[in-house]
Amino acid sequence: MTVLGERLRDRRLDAAPTRTQTIAFGASGFPTQLMAQTFSAFVVYFYVSHLAVPAGWVAVAMIAHGILNAVLNPLVGTISDRMRTPWGRRIPWIGLGIVPLVVAFALVWMPPELPAAGLILWFLVVVAVYDIAFVVVVLNISALFPEIFRTTEERARGNVPRQIFAILGMVLGTAGAPALYDSIGWPGMALVLGAVCLVLLVWSFFGGMIERRVPEAASEAMRWGDQLKYTFRNRAFVPYVLGSLFVQTSIAVILAAIPFYVRYSLGAAEGEGSLLLGAIFVTAIPSIVLWSAVVRRTSPRTAVLWSVAVFGVAVLGYLAPSNVLGAALVGVAVGVGVGGLLQLLEVMLAQIIDEDAVRTGHRREGAYFGVNGFVVRGSVVLQAIVAAVVLTASGFDATLGDAQPESVDGGIRLMLAVIPLGFTALAWLCFWLYPIRARDVSAQA
């Protein structure tokens, strides 16, 4: 065994994490969100508008991507819970997946010169590798969060650096990406972002990803059928996961619509999409601290309800602007809600995992994050369907360039404001039904 392998094997967390470990663990939010949001915001635009692949074909490919990703989440999560190695349950998965993840992400934006059918085939193969690596790495990082931080107080504080890093990753991935592909092209953008992701993931892996010395229960003893039964019978998890699906769909639709909104509704240069996306995510950074204080003084349920309401009201503002500045001001309000959602959703899921551990005697972070990922990945499918239906129904034609029919502007504004508001209203209803009202499970008991 190598010295490095021995060091990883011997690392265990026995007490609360140090500030250095908390920051290093939080750094993982930057590359994972950079990749996820860049993909979500620009992959449809890149293949439809720049490569002239028919929108319907891309929608089908995105549906296949969403289905594969969804199936992988509960499978990887459940296996991870049952896995026992000298290095822990999560660490081996993360260490083996980092390089394939970064390489596959870069290749999405670097297709060879092919006809439309060949481009779709390239997309399906490369994105399949990206999906597998992304689930392996990100799900296991997420599963470490409830294990490292044990109370709502710890989680609210410990999640702040992680979500700040995540938002900075979103800013670079969604607001910085247009500036990069404008100046150095899509392949250049892919190489720059891929290098940044690799550096941050390696730092986070060695500096902050540490498992507890003794797992609290032998999760491998729970049968596969019982894993799913106890998960879907959890009265708190079902409204949570549906609410999370609707929230993620709303955000995904907004991110996919903004590049079209900037070019075809506001008549601005593509690169100015950075201003709209930057307004959302830069505002979200200080709002994370605000929502951390709110959840420490109330409860995860109350804080989430308020953040969803703020987000839903704010997105409706995208109907009005006629210029980039006006749209950026709307994005400031949207960012306040986004900051709350980023900060609070995992705190709420960790609370559900604690309640399940009390009830079943098993710590099943992987199973819950996996099933959550399975359901939430439906947002990719819903986003693709919304984009394809709205663009097709409004008469969008990539071959016309900027000379689109007037109906395209109305369709894009509908996609950016009204449809996300509908999904957000459904999310608020789900979270209102969430049954855990206390701040910590022990307090409720």
C-alpha cells in the first residue's frame, strides 16, 4: 500500500470538523456547481443555436441523459451505504471519479466536425460518461455532509462556505462561460473550466473529505427492498423530494432560457448574458448568510417556505424588462431566493436522514441523496421538454439568426417567468406539507 493510500485509510473524523476542514470540504461546491450549471445553462443553446442540431433531437438526447442520471443515483447511493473498505464508504468513489468527470465535461463542448446525427451520437456517448462520473463523485460528496456536520446549528454554519463556493462556481460557469466562449471559443472555455474544476476537486478531496471513524450502523445489513420501502414511506421525504424537484426544474428552466432571452428578447450580445446570471449568483452570496441566520432561529421548514416564496415572486419580474440593465435588477431579487434554496435544501434533507436513523437504526445518507437525485434529475427532462415545446410553438428557427418572428419573444418570456412561477408554487405547497416542524429531530422527539 502506498504512503498516500495509508494516509487516506487512517484519516477519520472523531469530533466536529475544524475550520480548515470545513472550508476545504466546502470547496467541492465550486467545481461541481460550475460543471452542473454550465451544462444546464448552455448545452441546449450550444447544440441548437451554434451547432444547428434540431431542438427536438436535443430534447430526446437530454431526456436520455436525464433518465440515465436518474437511474444511477439510487443505485450508486445504496451501494455506497453498504460499502465497507479500509478507506471508508465514500472516499474511494470520489477519488476514482474525479479525473473521468473533468475530462468528460470538457469533451461535451469539444465535438468533432460531424453532421447533426453524428453530433447527437457524440453527445449521448460523452454525456453518458459524464453522468456516471458526476453521480459517483457528487452523490458521495453530498452523503458526507450529514455525516460530518451533525446538528442544524452545525449544518447551517458548515454549509455556508460550501454554498458560497457553489455560487462562485455558478458565477464562473454560467456568467463567466459566455465571456469565455465569446473570447476563446467553446473548446477554449471547456479547457479553462475543466482545469479549474480539477484543481479545486483535488484540494477538497485531500483537505476536507473525511469520514467518521465508526459508522453508526451496519447499513449493509438492510435488504435492497427495505432500502426503497423505508425511503418512500418516509412522510417527510416524499413532500421534500417533490418540492425539490419543482424548485430545481424552475431554476433549470430559467438558466436554459436566459441565453435565448438576452439574444432574442432583449436584442443584446450573447456575452451580456453574464450580467443577468452574475446578478443572480452574486446577490445569492450574502443572502446565504442571511438564510443561515434565519434557519438557526426558526426551523428548516419555515426558512425554506420563505425562500421559495421570495424566489417565486421575483421570477415574475422577467416579464417586463426591455434591456439588460432592467433584467439584471430582476436578477438581484431572484438571487436572494436562490441563496436561500442553495443553503437550506440540504439542511432539510440532512434532518430527514437523522429522523430515519432514529426510526430504523441505519445511517443511509447515500440512499436518501441517491433517491433524491433520481427524482430531481427529472428537472433536466422537464427543462428539455419545456424548452423544446416553447421554442417550437413560438416559431423559433435557428437558421434565421436574429430575425426571429415576434412570437419568439413572447414564448421566451413565458419560459423565463410564468412557467418557473408555476413550478415554484407547486414547490411551496409541497414544503408546506413537510411534517418536521422542529429545528432538530431530537427537539421534536
